Amino acid sequence: MSIQLAESDFKILGCFPVISQLRPHLEQAKFVEQVRNQMKEGYQLAFLEVEK
């Protein structure tokens, strides 16, 4: 297992299923753009990756 920062659009979008459980009002189509805007203000999105 490793904790990583979601820095690519692919990794950010991969976090959407979990984030949407906590924030069901978010739209998947706008999620990456919203996270990118928040990152400009210092927001970081971390995730746990389980190695197979």
C-alpha cells in the first residue's frame, strides 16, 4: 500500500467514486476541473493505492 498525491487528470478522476460518496452533489464531468482550480489555492488530493 502507498499513499500518493493525485496529480494527473487520470488519478484525480480515479478518486471521484470515493469523493462522490462523501459529496454526492459533485458532478463527474466537472470534477477534474474543480480539483485543478482548488489546487491553485494549495488543495492536495491524496489517495491510498493497494498494490496487486
